[in-house]
Amino acid sequence: MEPAAGLAFALALSGCGSGAPAAGPASASPPPSSSSAPSDTAPTATPSAETKTFAFTTQKLSLRYPAAWTAESRTSPRGPITGEFVMFKDAKGRTLFTVDVGFSSYDYGWPVRRTVVESGAVPGLSQAGWTPAYQFAFYAEEPLSGPESGTVCTLALVREVPPDGPGMLRGLPTGEPTTAPSNWTGPFLGVELSQDIEKCGDVAAARAWWASQEGQQFKAVLLSLTAS
């Protein structure tokens, strides 16, 4: 790993993370380029005094997060699968996002127009040998119809990055949940942004938030996911 990449990761994780308005904060940082193409600069990171490690109990997985945050874990059995849900909160107790293992609380979607802001590999999950390999994706979706209004932002762990353009919210079905293809291997992994953060205003605000310190902290946490 290049020293600069490790430093960037440590700085992202150890930032103050003071939070941002739900509509998406203004940022002095230039927005990332609009692309569905995976980023080729994903850091692998080294441990930092400003971070803590969380080890999941249902899978041999771990990640690192800012030391000022807290992680609250719960498990929930559903048939043969035990789901694990780890909720991360900032120093003020504000819920940021939840990492899901096993299954997700997302169940159905409605028609949207999607803009993928950034996607890329998660190096620490590649070594697990799961196929297809997991990637991260951050995208904004504007509803075309359905029960909700306003753009919804999603930060996800996916096997296939959803395309730009018309689709279903988070790629979900319109009715009953669908099962994963039989040739996929490895556990289900997911991310759920808190309700105030996922309501990101519009695509421009989504880009600004993702480029902000908080957005980059979220990205760094996901990129630290490691399967052992």
C-alpha cells in the first residue's frame, strides 16, 4: 500500500464527523467525477490510533471506524440465517448508518431515475473468494412514481453496480423479495443509511455530501471491511 493512501484513509476515518444537514452539506471539496465506473484508488489502510475495530459475530468479518463513534450490534434469527445489524452513531449520538449481514430490512422499491456517483472494489472482501466479488456503490435516485417524493441516496455493498438511468429503488423488486442467483457465493452484506442522511435533496446535494468529510468517512469505513 502506498503511504499516501494509508494517510488519506486515516485522515478520513479520524475526522470530526460532526454531521451534515439532511439535504446535503455544501462542500469546498470538488465533487467526484460522475461515473458508474469503479474507482481504482480504493485504499486498503493501516490501523490508526484514531480508529476502533469492530468484529462481526455471525461472519469472519471486521471493519474500522472513527474512535469517536459508537457501534451497536444486534442479531436476529430468520429461519436458518441469523442476521447481524451493526448501527454506527457519531459522538453526538446521531445515527449514521447500519451494516447488515445475513439479510436487510429493505423489501420493495418503486420506479426511479438513478445517478451513480461512485463505485469501486472493496479490497478486503476480495480475498474471501466470494463470487461475484463485492463492490461499494453510492447513488442518488429520483422517484418517477410511488409513495415517496424527493431524491433518495443509497450507500450499498453490491455484487453488480446498478446502472444509471431508469430502474427500481435500490434495485429492489416491486413485490415479494427475490432470491440471489444460485451461483453466487458468500453471505449477504448490505448498508442502510439513516433516514435523515438518505433524504439527500437532489443529485447535486448528493455529490456534495459524498465529497464532504462525513461522506468520505463513510466510504473509508466500508473500504476497511475485511473477510478473514
